[in-house]
Amino acid sequence: MNDNAKQIALHTQAMIEAGRMFHSRGWVPATGGNFSVKLSSDQVLITASGWHKGELAADGFLVAGLDGKPLDATRKASYETLLHMQLYQHDSKIGAALHTHSIANTVLSRRHSKIRLAGYELLKLLPGINTHDAEVSVPVFANDQDIARLAAHVDEHMKQHPETPAYLIAGHGLYAWGANVAQARHRVEALEFMFECELWSEKK
Amino acid sequence: MNDNAKQIALHTQAMIEAGRMFHSRGWVPATGGNFSVKLSSDQVLITASGWHKGELAADGFLVAGLDGKPLDATRKASYETLLHMQLYQHDSKIGAALHTHSIANTVLSRRHSKIRLAGYELLKLLPGINTHDAEVSVPVFANDQDIARLAAHVDEHMKQHPETPAYLIAGHGLYAWGANVAQARHRVEALEFMFECELWSEKK
Amino acid sequence: MNDNAKQIALHTQAMIEAGRMFHSRGWVPATGGNFSVKLSSDQVLITASGWHKGELAADGFLVAGLDGKPLDATRKASYETLLHMQLYQHDSKIGAALHTHSIANTVLSRRHSKIRLAGYELLKLLPGINTHDAEVSVPVFANDQDIARLAAHVDEHMKQHPETPAYLIAGHGLYAWGANVAQARHRVEALEFMFECELWSEKK
Amino acid sequence: MNDNAKQIALHTQAMIEAGRMFHSRGWVPATGGNFSVKLSSDQVLITASGWHKGELAADGFLVAGLDGKPLDATRKASYETLLHMQLYQHDSKIGAALHTHSIANTVLSRRHSKIRLAGYELLKLLPGINTHDAEVSVPVFANDQDIARLAAHVDEHMKQHPETPAYLIAGHGLYAWGANVAQARHRVEALEFMFECELWSEKK
């Protein structure tokens, strides 16, 4: 296997395992969720449409250009591919992006226009944070089946708020990212944990 | 193995795995729940009575006619077999039906006469829905130990409301379906996820 | 292996697997819980003291007489052995008894002197019930470190209320039983499921 | 393998398995949590920084002196190493310490300055308690990125309250201990179970 194919195999395995972990938590219900890794400045490896993200295999992925179109025109990329591309174009340091649906992130995103998280030790997993004594704001965007329009809306917000650590789509889920799959996955875990704490706190 | 036996083996395996996944979520408690696949216009493959649906094996299934009676008269079909038959007779496109019990669907069905689900991205898994900006109504039927009577009641409702995406039996559980086990299973996951979101939302 | 040893091996395996399933649900925390099977009119096979019930092995069990004392005097039986013996002496049809701790049964038993369960399909798993349109009352006994006294108290109640399907010890857990481990385990699943539904219902 | 290496291998395996169990419960999210075992009066074996504690392997551990510094200066010890050292210096009977993050312990520690637990059978897992009819107070310390200062604060409290069975850091998690990993792990399970019961009880 040449270097390129070896890299793809490693990224594929990392995303397959992240998907299994998320599935054990109930964070990739039905065929919801999608994952990607940046391969180069103009190519990404992304989950294919219709696959259950907790039961991925090597052929559950495809390579697409930054316009979101699969290199192999017979393949069908994830419906939300443009949201992944927006992240890679926004910040060249982003190497992987993961999208999850959880009960907590779905319920909270239907109630609020942004989720404020403060005073949690796990905030230290988020970009630019090195203390629990911090506060982040996770924006909630209205859902939109016109993905290009939604991606433009997200991009506008992130240009105005470069400190945005992740975002939510109302009634739909979380988008989180990192330099690689491991960092992105740890951020998903930290955010989903804090969202669940917030959900319990709103009950009081 | 001839073609027919091979088909049965594939359907059996799909239902065994769906059962294991549901069991990991707590959706097939004790011996609750039941699964079926349509084999032909007059035969179905259905889970046998008394088996724990999270621990099925090949002999946990039997073939029955559309009247609900097992071909092998020594076998005992699932108690709710007629509810599966009603679905196959109602719509020839239905190829598989799955029945699950979850905390969320049991609690909600004891409180309401129907469950309205709106604004969820996962609605797109349901028949005829292609946007989150939709609304479905999942009817709740009173439980009834006379299964023939309950099946007739369900059938009457579905003839009047052909858009019914799934239904609940109060204090008993969910019936969902699809063209095959995979689609039916994804719909169960999507519905159970949305029911759990609704359960949390009713707390507020 | 002679017949007796083969029987013990089968019972041991059934209890090991029940323990693993309960552990996956969080129903045997720390070294809490205990399981037994009646071997004959004067001998029972019961979990040994100090073993984590989700991680049992063949040497995690011992044989005891109906007075609760291990045949092998060097072994230490489960602290609550007399509660198991009370059941076998109360009703000769009982062949297995399982004790679990769950969040739901612990919270509910600290709030109430009895738990009424009505209208659930899963009631049909309990002794003498063949319809959802039924009602059972699960008594809650105050906890007591004098197990002989607690067993006598339970026995007095069960003689007055022979229809008792299971019981709770406040802040401590559930005792359920059946003709064999499978039936007892299914009853535990059904009861824990209904308790969790009740816990959610009390929130409203 | 000599005796010392054999001991380290056993302790490592115990902590790897404890981590997997905690991960299945969601108690070691992202790279949160850390575990240690006392090797001698001046050496401890502790989890390395940055490892996911649910996915540990043999090289995820390092040996450190009681000042918290790794013997191998190229390694990076867990950020909270001084909290582990405080415990070993406070009480020579402590042989292992485990730190977990759970939804329950995070939510409760953000609301209260101490958590009172009374009337639970599982209290018997805690040091010095042999009945459910007891009461313990789990102190909550404010979080602090200056770990040396936090450790000093904890130490002062434990000298005044030697009966302290475990402690919480607000919005951060639980520290529990025992003579060995098994006892510490059972205490974590018992405490996390009781915290979850308390969280449900605060909802009423």
C-alpha cells in the first residue's frame, strides 16, 4: 500500500471507531451524523450517504473535492458535505470534522439560540481554553434543507466570531472539529457531556 | 442452500442483529417486542413466542401464513402476529415490521392519545418526509388483549390516515415498518430518539 | 461430569450471564446484588460474599443449606442469604431468586411504602397476571442489617399477601423470583423497566 | 519478569479494566479522569497525560515520585498528579486512587458545597461504614487550576475531617480511593450510583 492509501486507511479506521463509540452512546441514530478528514488542500475523505455511522466499513467513505462533489461520480456523498467543506476552508488548521445527534444536543438546540457553557473542567478540551474558569458560547443555527445556504450562514457567523468552538443546528445536532479525528472526537465527548449536564440543570 | 432458504437465513440474521442492538438500548425488555419479514404474498417469517428478542437464534423464528397461523402447527407464533399481518395486508410495499418497548414510548403512550413530532431532522427517516420542517402524528391505540380486535381498530385508522408513519399501543410499545429490516430498524431508532427528546421536553 | 455437577454448571452459567446483563444496565453496582438457585429441598447454590455480580466466575458461588450456612465452612455466603432461603421455604415452586439495585428501584423505594404498577403490558411477565389491564402492588420493607429479622418480616407479609409478585427493600433494592433463572431474570427486567417508567412519571 | 515488573503489570491491567468499565458508563469523557496505584512509600504508578482513560494501554502509565515528577523526565504525568500524592501522604493505608467525571457528580458539585448521603445500602462500601443507617458527607472543593494550592486545601480539610470518604471538585469530578484498585473502583461505582439517585431526587 502506498503512502496515500495508507493514510486513507488510517483515517478510515479512526472514523469507523469513533462511529462505534458514538453509536454506543446513541449519538448516531438511524443514519444520522457524518464524519470527514481533510486529505489535502483540495480533497476530503467523508462518510457516504445512507450508511449507519455506528456500523461503518471501508466502503462507507468516499473522496470529494472542496466543492463537495465525489471524485467518483457514481458515489453519493453525505447530504451535509458542504458543512464540512466550510470548516476546512474557514481554518486551514482544521483536519477533521464530526457531526453527532444526541438527545441533549437536540433538546437544547430546540429551546435556545445559543448554549452558554461555563465553569466546567472539560471546557479545557475546546480550542483556546486552558481553564475551567472560562465561558464559551455555542451558537444554534436554524435548520435548513438548503445546505449551501446554511453553510454560508455558518461561515458568516464564524468570520464574525472566530472563537466559535463548535456549533449546533436546531433539532438536528452538533458540528465539532479538531486537528485530527482523535481531537475532534474528544471535543464531541466533552461537548455532549456538558450538554447533558445543562439538560439536567434546566430541569431544576 | 437453495434460494428460499438463503433468503430466510439473511432475514433471520438481520432480525437477530436488530434485536441485539435494541437490547443494548433496553428496547426489548424481558421477552417483549417481536419482529417479522414478509417472505411472499402469503407467508411471513416472524419471531416465536417466549424468546428474548435481544438473544434470538435461528430457531427463534417460524414461518406463518397471513392468518397468523404457523405452518408448523407445533410451533407457537408471537402473540401479536395479527398486528404484523395487518401491516402486510394494508400496504404491499411493507416488507418488515418491528415492535419495541422503550421507557420513552411507554411513558408517552400512557399520557397521550397521539404524539406529535415536528421540527426534527430525523423525521426525514419516516415515509414521505423529506424535510425537518414537517409534522407527523403517531397515533396511540388503547391496549387490548384481543389482538384481532386491536388489529381491526388499527386497520380502520390506517385506512382513514394512510400517512400514518408508525403507531403506539398505550403502555405497550411501538410498531414501525419499512421495505426491509434495515429501513424498519432505522425508523425505530429515529422514532425512539424523538420520543426520548419529547419525554425530556415534557419535563419543562 | 456427573448429573449433579452438570446441573450446577448450568445454573452457574445462567447466573453468570444474568449478572453480566444486569451489570451492563448498572443494576449490580460495586458488589451489590446476589443470585441463587434451589438445588434440592435442602440445598441452594448462591453467590459468594464480596464478588462483583457483573464479573462472576465458577468459584463465585457456593452451596448452602436452608439455614443459610455454606456446606464448606471456610466459604462466606452472601450476606443476604436468609432472604433467598425465605423464598424457597415460602413457595416450593420458586426455583431461582435474583436481587438487583437500580437507580429507579432505589429512588422509588426511598419515597414510597409500596409501588403500584397498573396498565403495563409487561405486567404479564409477573406470576398470575395475563393481561395489561391488571394492577400489582410491590411492597417496600424498611432496610434492616439484622437479616433474620428482615426475612421474618417479609415472610409474615407474604403469608398475608400470597399474590406478592416481588418486593423492595428501601434504599437497597429489588428481590424477584421465578421457576428458574431465565424466568426470574425476565421478571427483573420487566420490573426494572416499569420502575423506570414510574420514576419518569413522578417527575411530571 | 521480575517481581517489581510483575506487580506493575498487574496494577496496570487493573487500571486498564477499571477505565474500560468507567468508559462504558460515560465516566471518563474525552481525556478526563486519572488513576494511580502506590508502588512503595516513595513511588506511584499513574496514568500519563492526554490518554483517553477508557482506552488505556501499558504505555499509558508512568512511575512518579511523591513530588509528582515522573522518573523519566521525558514523560508527562497526569495534570492532577499532586492530588493523588496528597492522598498517599495523608493515609498510608491508601493503595489506589481513582478520579472520574460523571453527569451526576458534575451537576451536583456545581450546585452544592457538600453532598450528604444517608440511608443507602451501598454506603457500606465506604470506609468505616457497616450499615445503611448511616450518613456521610462528601465535601465539594472549588475547582482551581493551581493544583498544588487545591491539594493543600484538600489536605487541610482531610486533617480536620479524617472520616472523609471521598471528595468532589466542583464542575470537575470525584476522587475516591481504597486499599487497592478493586476496592477503589467499587467505591467509585457505589458513589456514582448514589449521586445519580440524589440527582433524580432533587428533581422532585
